[in-house]
Amino acid sequence: METEEKERRVNYWQVFYDDIFLLFFLGAAIFLISYTIWGLIELSAAPLSPLV
């Protein structure tokens, strides 16, 4: 029984989801990057002012 516990592996996704700081950083980074790209696309699609 002891050898079974030693040979049992922890799933990669379980280790990933257990790291709360990594999840927070990834969540913040995904929103930051996506909103920055979205803003740049909106700025590039905006018409130029006729006063320029």
C-alpha cells in the first residue's frame, strides 16, 4: 500500500489550479492584454479629425 502512494502522481492541472497567485496573475494579465489590444484596434479604426 505504501508503494501505491509513492507511485501515485499528482495531476498537472491540480497543481496549476492550487496555485492561487498564478491564477490571479494570469487572470489579470489576460484582461490587461486583451483590453489593451482592443483599445489599440479601436484607436486605429477611429476616423481622423478633419481639423488636422
